[in-house]
Amino acid sequence: MKYDYLIVGAGPFGATFAYFAKKAGKKCLVIDKRDHVGGNIYCEKVEDINVHKYGAHIFHTSNKEVWDFVNQFAEFNRYTNSPVAVYKDELYNLPFNMNTFSKMWNIKTPAQAKAEIARQIADLNITEPKNLEEQALKLVGKDIYYKLIKGYTEKQWGRSATDIPAFIIKRLPVRFTYDNNYFNDKYQGIPIGGYNVIIEKLLEGIEIRLNIDYFANRNELDSLADKIVYTGPIDRFFAYCHGELQYRGLKFEHEVLDTDNYQGNAVVNYTAREVPYTRIIEHKHFEFGTQEKTVVTKEYSSDWKQGEEPYYPINDEHNQEIYQKYKLMAETQDKVIFGGRLAEYKYYDMHQVFESAINAAKKELL
């Protein structure tokens, strides 16, 4: 049997491309190494709660085309991401806003908050930041940095903030309003019933094979189709000929608790360095659940090694230099379309993956 497209990866990019290809009358085969479709936005039903198995995913975008596209396949609720941060025995609103500053300094007005931040920055006398710590201090001062940034960032990166390049934090969002909405995007929400609803509808009527390792059967699989849509790690596709790209990993501890409400919020960050996890997710709050039990997930940032699931590209100068070499090679591949977080070595939010896939499909199929 011959296919027009072999699509390697059943995540948002692969599923979106497959949807458009089918609409254009093309025959697709979608494969994935996991035992489910959806990639990292896959939800697992536990105690009638849609658990975000690979970390919290909140859909947000200002792109009306992308918003209208995903709304064809699921109804979205009104969920607004308003995380809170715990530092030792103190609790603060995120992103940094007047609720944060009011709690931290017992002040009320934007003018007071601006004056306090300016005073702390002036006291530091940092002219040319040499690392992330100095860059962050120069942007927001000592209190915000030491309580809400330093420990969390060091856990995320697995190293001291003084060993992380300054350019990683070019800016920090500081709002002088009492607004806890984390995102500025026009559209935001969670699909009712979880992300599986969207992926399953995108892949309706398309042949899918799960538990398939593309690299274990590469020649045989390549021979099945005229073209390949590849969403895996780009360095692996080219047999690491320019070296291995680096990632941060994630580890998750899921737990069912015999209570209807554990933390009162979907996302709670733990910013102290001595707390090993970066945040706790309580999944039912994404869909305003009233179930008798709850499911929480502790999320740990971890060092990554080959064979593990790569999550966050380490977009420093060293890795970008390597990636650009692979990108040049990818551009010479007439029969392969590279797309998605791993193939493009980008930290994509979900809406950006859908947008990238829509654009790739238009370019290829129209």
C-alpha cells in the first residue's frame, strides 16, 4: 500500500498536517512511538478527571485563525491561567503584579511599587550584567528575584543562576495592575473533555499505527510514502552528525488524593530552591471539576540524556550553532517536511505548533 505522506509523530503538528492532507485528498499514515496519539498534550482520564499527563497545557493565542481552527473540534471553557507562587510560608500571585507587590511590601499604588523596585535596582549598581542573576536583579530588584525567580530558575536549569548566561532573561513581565491573568493573549481556555477531543477529530479516518519506532524500521517505513512529515528530534534524523542538541527533561509524580480540593488552584509554583519540585498541578481546576477526589502532579525539572523524552530546548548560543547546521541540511531534503517543537528545536507554545502546522500544510498542499 502506498501513501502520499508518512507522518512521524501524532502530536499537534503531525495531526494537524494529516487533517489538511486528508482534506486535500491525500492518503496518510501516521505513526507514533507512544501507545497513544496527542504527543505531550495527551490527557489521561483518572477519577473522571482529565489529567495532563505530560505537564500543564493551557491554550492561549491572539491568532484568530488558530483559535477558530481549534474551536472547530472542541468547545473551550473560560479557564484563565492565574498561577500562584509559594516561597517558604509566603504565597504570591503571578505574574508579578500589584497583588504580588502589595503582599510583598504592604503597599497599594503603582507609584509605590515602581519606587520600591527602582530603589532596589539603584542600590545594586549593576551596569553590565554578567549572568542571569545580575540580569534579573537589574530588572526587578532583590525581593522579587530572591523570593520568586532565583530558586525556581535554578531548579529549571539545574545550575546556579550565576552560571546561566544573562541573555536567557532579556526581560521580565512586571505589571502595575491588579490583574492575575498570566497571559496577555486575546483567546484563552481549555477544551472541554481535554485535548484528546481535538486530536482524535483531527485524525478521524486516517490510518494510525502506535508503538512504532521510526528509526528501528526507517527504510521500510520511508518506502511506504512519497513524502515524510517528521516531527521528531532533528539531530537524530541526521544521525547526530553535527553533535547532540541539549534539552531539559521533566519528571512527573501523579497522585490521587481523597479530597475534593487540594490546593485551590490549577497551578502552584514552588520557588524555594530546597523544594525539589517546581510546581504542583491540580488537574480538575482546569475544567472547574466537582469530582469527590482530586489528582495532583508534582513536576520536577531534570537533566536530560539520550533515550529520555526531551522537553525544553536549551536555546543557548552553543545549541543554536549546532541547530543551524541541521536546519541547513533539512532545507536540502526535498521529500521531508520538518515541523514541531523537536524538529524545529524551539520552545513552542501549543498555538504556535498549530500555527506552524497550518502554515506548513498550506505551503505544501495549496
